Amino acid sequence: MHNLFHYENPFIQFLVRVGDLMILNALFILCSLPVVTLGASLTALHRVTQNMLFEQEEPLLKAFFRAFRQNFRQSTLAWLVELVVIVSLVCDVLLVMAYFDGGLAKAMYILVAVLAILVVGVFSYLMPLIARYENGMRQQVNNAVVLAIIKLPKTVLLMLLNLLPVILLLISVPVFVQTLIFWVIIGFAFVSFLTSSILKPVFQQLEKGNNSVTIG
């Protein structure tokens, strides 16, 4: 019975990790409420989950807010650019719906879809890269583009994770509503943890200097 509650017990470690992710999820949501700070909050979220997987853990609150502060300018710029692109794509869809029909409309929808896929693919890497590496914005974007191309299977998986709420909404509004409690309690931190797990071997490869992508 004593061993059951020992910290080294895998079940206890699992519970501790779940608790950390729940706290981290609450921090992410609270710090994202002003909307403009969502980029810095997301970067801090990725930094903490990366620390967990690379066994570089430090007090959760300290790690989160330090990453939030240190990466605020760059991650906020990245988020605002992403937001502008998203709004532009939505406007493109609305314009196509209003002014085009038939085959031309289908072609325009395909073009917008391709652009959206490219954007999501690049931004799936950008925030994790900002969280981990101290590079200029141009270098961060270049690295994100290169990784999105050369790590295509991982890119597809990352895109599915990042678009999961949207996918659920498109599949069924009731199903999306039923999953809201998951996102509020642990969902965003859990997705970040999965993202960091997928990217861990990529980062390890980069940091060994065995990849053509330039870091630093």
C-alpha cells in the first residue's frame, strides 16, 4: 500500500502530470483572454510542455510566465500576422460565396483551401520554434516553412491536432459543444503536450546538427 502512493509509482506520476496539464490549461486560457496575448500564451504553453518532455522541468508557474515574458514581442507579432491571414481567408470565402458560382467558384474554393493548408502547416511549427529557439522572426519563419515541407507526415499530424476543434465543429455542432468541457479543463495543454511529443525527435535532430535546417 505504501508503494502505491510513492511518487515513483507510474500511476502517481500520471496523476501528477494530468494535474500539471490542468493547471497549465487554466493559465493558457486566462492569459489568452485579451486575445492579443494569445500568441505569447501559446508560446509559453509549448515551452512548458517541451520542458516536460525534455526533462528540463522547473516550477510550472515560473516557467510559463518567464516564457510568456521573454517571447511576448515575437510571438505576438506571429499571432497577429496569423490572425490577419485567417481573417483574409474567411473574407475570401465570403467573397467567393457572394460573387462566384459553378466551376469558377469551385476553383476559388480549392485555391483558398490550399492557402489555408499552407498557413496552418507553417504556423504548426512557428510557435513551438519560437518557444524553443532564440532566432529572429525571419529565421523562425524560414525554419517553420522548411520543416513543414521536409517533415510532411508530422506536418499533417500537427495540422490535424491544431484543427481538431474546427474539425469537430464541422462534423457536428452538438459533438463540438459536448467536448467544450474537455478543452476548458485540459484540452489545449493536452494538444500542446502531444505536439511537443511529435516535435521532440525533430528538435533533437536539429540540436545534434544532423539536419540542413539552420537554427541560430
